Amino acid sequence: MPIQAHPTRTKARWSTPPPRPSASPHAQPYLRRRPETTTLHRIVREHLETYLALANEADPMGDGVPDHLEKEFRSYLKCGILAHGFARARCSSCGYDFLVAFSCKGRGVCPSCNAKRMAETAAHLVDHVIPHVRVRQWVLSVPKRLRPFLHHRPRTASAVLHILLRALQATLREACPTAPSTASFGAVSFLHRFGSSLNPHFHYHLCVVDGLFERVEGDTDPDPAIPETSLHFHEATGLTHELLEGLQHTIRSRVLRHLRRHGLLEPHDVRDMLSWDHGGGFSLDASVRIEATDRTGLERLIRYCARPPFALDRLHLVDGRSDQILYLLSGPDPSGRTALRLSALEFLDRLA
């Protein structure tokens, strides 16, 4: 079945304590990262111009790679390089000076900036946003036929997300019989455009509080002009497999109707896709739930949802040549492969 849900189970991978830092009383010295020595930097540095030229030639309109993608690649080549700008820092205790290179703050190519953003996002959400309640991860995948619409049409991707959120809120209302109709839920969404094998795979990850919040008016506020309010949490105790099946069916029907209304699918295509078995290519997973007290597991889950599209430590050169690349997969793909062998240009095209 395409629906996977175990409402009372928490997967252990999210609750494993992270390695504890060293107990040394001395602070670790700052060590400048050297991106110019990494495999990725060498690939981009030596093959970017060729890739851009071939992309321009292949495009009949002469546009080639979009400007924002070219800027992303070029900014990455400058990230962490002292020659392209730096700040001077000074230790107030010993007077030692050192230089900190500027970062590109990119969102797609740079592993350092991606990892920093992932860590900061997870820490901020855990420390300042998500309350101490149970949180469930929801993952929605759509049929391969529909993914290009989401990749190339941001409004369509946003509309599908809104459909998912509205349907999810209705399901949580059914799973919280004690919550009033005015109760609301909280969610953080992550739109992934990639799969585990550097393939384009648009899907949604959501970290959703496992229940609903009811706003309760206070009656002991000293200032009557500012009424005191608090939130009462109603846990989703009635989240059953039948509810999840109904949720997936609702999402599939509404998404297909939306695409038909906007001229992206013909009526007969919608009828055919609604008749498909096993969810019709729509997959909804809700098997991961984090307990209210497991803040370490919650941060680990959010880091997973906010992860970059590839891992630098899985990228290797074949025989030391930058034109042949081996990318190790996190696990065997459907064909049984454990690694991808790509040319440098194929790798850059997948990143783009």
C-alpha cells in the first residue's frame, strides 16, 4: 500500500543521541575550511565554463542555463576563498588575529552554506517555534507524470501544498474529537526537488504537530484592554489507517481536479488516473512520530527535512580525474545500484 502509518510508533533513527562533544576544557582553535581542495570545487572550477557553453548551444533560444543558476555556481567558486573577501577577527584574550572568508549563502550548490542553513533552521525551530508536543512527519509524493508541473510551475507547487494542508487539517479535526471547530494546527513544510540518487523528484516533507491547538481566554488579566489567552493542545488520538486512506484519496482527487481546471490535464487523463490502483501514484507516509520530550529526535528530523540535495563526502573522482565522478548512494536504488558513475557535465546538469 502507498500509505504508511504507525500512529503509535516512533522510529529509533530520529531518537539516537548525537555524539557528545569532547570534555576538553580548552576551546578548539578556529580552522579555516579550504573549499578549493574539495572534489566538488575542482569539478565546478574545471568544467563550469564548458557546461555553460554547451547548454547555450543546445538551447534553440540561446538562453541556456538560467541566470540565477549560473550566479549560484559562480558564487560557490568564491565562497570561503580569502581572495574574494574576508573579515578580520581578533581574540580579546590573547590578541591573536585571524581572517574569516566571506560565504556565498547559496541555496543549492555550496555544501558549507547548505549545511549551515540546515543546522540553523533546525535549531531555531526546536528552540523558538515548535512547542513541547508530539510532532509527526508527513511525506507526500505524486506520480512521475505530474512532477514536471511542480518543478517548473511554482504556483502549481504552492497550490498542491495548500491542498495538502487543508486536507490534513480536516483529518486532524476528525482525529481530535474533543477539539472545537475553531482549533488550528501547526506545520512547517519543506519542498524537496531531489531524490537520493541526484534525480529530480519533487515531493513534500511536513513536520506537523500531532493534534490541534485551542485558544482559551484568560479571566484574570489585570489589563482588560489586552485579554489574556493561552493555548490548549488536543492530541490526535484517533488517527487511524482508515482516516489516512481517506486523506490520500482526498488529496489525489483535489490535486487532479486542480490540474484539470488549469489546463494541465485533460478530463480523460484525470478519469484514468483516478481509476489507478494503489493510490494512483500518490504516496502518503506518516510513520515517523517524535515524542513531546524528545527534542534531540525532533532536531534530527528537521535537519533531515532541511538537508541539502547531495552529500559532499559521497562524491569521489574516478582515478583522480575530474571528468569522471562516482557518487555513492545512501542505499541500493530500485535497480540495485549502490553508486552512480557520471561525467562531470552530467553531474553539473543534475545539480542545475
